[in-house]
Amino acid sequence: MTHHDNYGTAAPASPATTHQENIKGFGTVSMRPVVPASDADILHAWVSQERARYWGMLGADRARVHEVYTYVDSLTTHHAHLVHLDGNPVALFQSYQPEHDPVAECYEVQPGDYGIHILIGPPDGPNRPNFTGHLLGFFLTHLLENPDRKRIVAEPDARNDRAIARFVRAGFTKGPEIELPDKRAQLVFLNRENYRRTF
């Protein structure tokens, strides 16, 4: 999770923007900033399920989810986006500047580092092969369109073998395990020159 109080700086209100891509054989994927007032219900439904236990909000009620994402929305250093596939919400993608996050206390942040968190929503509708791979590729490709982002950093829960394996398949390499305020995490890194979109 990225709800680390006292990190980041206040952001002015800004209009929603949308990034969209038509992925052949998969569908149209779009991404827009989370709107806490209208998205809290679906986010709460996702994070309160046992399958999302590593997200760290299993016991949170809707009001807490709204509070967390209202806080994230106020920052210039942390961002939350709701991802849709063919118009249906399917994932939550978050990004952050590591130097403005508690993770900076656990590893040596390099210029051009950019952090991410990914939560895939529960399955809904027909099975689509490589579902998570397509969404992760969409997100990484979008992030790396900015040439200032030299390395993508993620820190999934160290117990979340599935997420760690997914990052490794996407080209990330494992770093050390670290102790964050709310979890023991496995650092993984993706250098932009090593990124090859697989889907």
C-alpha cells in the first residue's frame, strides 16, 4: 500500500486524464486517476477480499478506503489509477516517487527510480489468457514513455510468491528483502533498457 501519512507534498486539483491502448486479441485498456468519492465502493470491494490480503487493507471499511485514496489524491508524489478493460474496472495501479516514500529508508534510491504497486481485481467475465501480463505490460509501457524514468521499483510483500514471480517474468530482477512499516517486502527492479514487452 502507499497510504504512508506524512510523506509526499500537497497537490493542486487537476482534471482527470485518460491513457488508452487497444491491445490486439485482448481488448481496450484504459487508465484514469482514481476519484475517491465515486471509486471507494469498488476499491473497498477489492481490497477487503482475502485474495487481496497482501495489499494491507483487509480489515478496512469503506470510510477508511475513501480516506486513504483521498490522501493519495492530495499528493504530487503518489498517484492511484483505476484501470478498465473494455469499459469494466479490472485493476488498481499506483505509482510513486521512492524518494518521497518510506521505501527510501530501506534502499539507496537512484536518480530516475519510479515505484509502482499493482492490484488486479477479482475475475469477472470470460477467462483471458495472460490477463495480468497484458495489464502489467500496458502499465510499464506507459510509465517508460517518460525518458526520465530509468528504473521501475516494486516492493511486493515477501510472502506473495505469485506477485514476485509475475514481476520476474516481466523482466524484473530481485533485490534484497526489506522491512517497511507495514510489511516485510521483496524489492524488485526493472531497468528501462532491459524492458521488453512480452504481450
